[in-house]
Amino acid sequence: MRRTVLGTLAVLTMVVLAGCAPSAPETVRSPAPRTSSATPTPTPTPVDPATVLVDGMTTAQQAQSVIMGAAPGTDPTSLRTYMSGGLGGFILMGGNIPASPAQLKQLTTALTVDPSFPPLIATDEEGGTVKRLPWDGLPSARELKTQDPGQTRQAFAARARLLGDAGITVNFGIVADVPRDSSSFIHSRAYGTDPDAVAQHVTAAVQGEHGAVMSTLKHFPGHGAAPGDSHHVIPATAETLDQWRTIDAEPFE
């Protein structure tokens, strides 16, 4: 307050002194530009609807939302009841596939209890010996491994259309394992024993499925190096980390 008063007195004194001074030509001065001191409005933090949804779930609901369940049969009503508990997905096994594509579409439609949060609907559709859709006559790795990767892309693009038309959104169908030789139980389902060649076919298969279904690579980097059938035993391998990186990991990368 004292500083303000002194400033005012100083201004008044300058005016008085100016009045006592000899007359001089008037000088017109432009007013100094005013500097805005307004506080900018902060940008609101966007709200993530997924976070809001998860925060409102119970622990049981959160657990159910990350489980892909399975149940026998082809009755749409009973499978819909099974999904009404809030499971995040359903995997179609051989016993879930009805006689026609139209019936399968009816079944997968029934699995979606809440259209706002549709479940992941998956199956294993490699082609050949591992397929769930009887009407899938497209080539599998057994034939495609000897052909150009472009043929693999075309085959999986067509396969993805079959799956998408049936209401399936995830395919556990691309084998990225690198078996060491023909004695491996996975050899007939893999794209060869050369990691570069396998990687090219795996890439082509993913590109073919892109936009129609979501791709899953299987089974695990190193699975091809380990002897034994993983359906019955837990295979193990003594390969080094460098070997794993340069051979088994390449197709998955």
C-alpha cells in the first residue's frame, strides 16, 4: 500500500514540475501495448472408457473377462446361457461345429450376449489335419511349404474369409515353430526347417488374415527344437540362447 501511495505521489510531482516548466511542443505518444495476463484454460485429460469400465467391475467380472471358455454342443441357446456369465471369449472345438456355415453363423451370433462388448470367438483353423470347418478345403502348411509365400497369403486370406463369414474373430491357425527335422511331431504342420523360409510363410499368413480375423502364432519359440509331443509330455531342449534367437524366435518376430 505504501509503495502504491509513493508511486502516486511521484507521478503527481512529475505533473506539477511539468506544469512549471517552459512550454514545449506537444509530443503525441502511442500507448504502450497491453500484455494479457489471462490464465490459459487447461486441456482436460481424456477419459478412457475402458478404464472406467474395468474400474466398475468386481474382481470376479474382471477375471471372467479375460477367460476364453469352452463348452460342448451346438445348441445356440445353451451356449448363450453359458456365455451370459460374462466370459471374454469362446473357443470353438470340433464338437461345436454344426453341419453348415449358416448354422455356425447362428451359433456364433448367439455367443454374443452384449453387442456392445462382443466376445472373442476363436478356433484352430490351420487347414489339413487341424481344422474345425469341414468345408475348408484350402491348402495347409504341408502343401504350402513347397510353394511361394504368396500362395500362403492367398490361402489364409481365403481361410480368413470363411472364418469371418461364420462369425469367428480369432484364428489359432498359424504354426510358426521351426522343427529340426522330419522326426518332429510338428513337422507336418510347420512351414519347413529353415527359419528364414518359415518366417516368410508366417508373415504371408498373417498378411492374408489381416483385416478379417485376428492372428495367433503358435506354439512357442523353441517348441520345434524340443523332441516329444507336447500333448503328452513337457518337452525340453538344451539349445543355447543364441540358437533360440537366430532359429526359433525369428518366425515369431
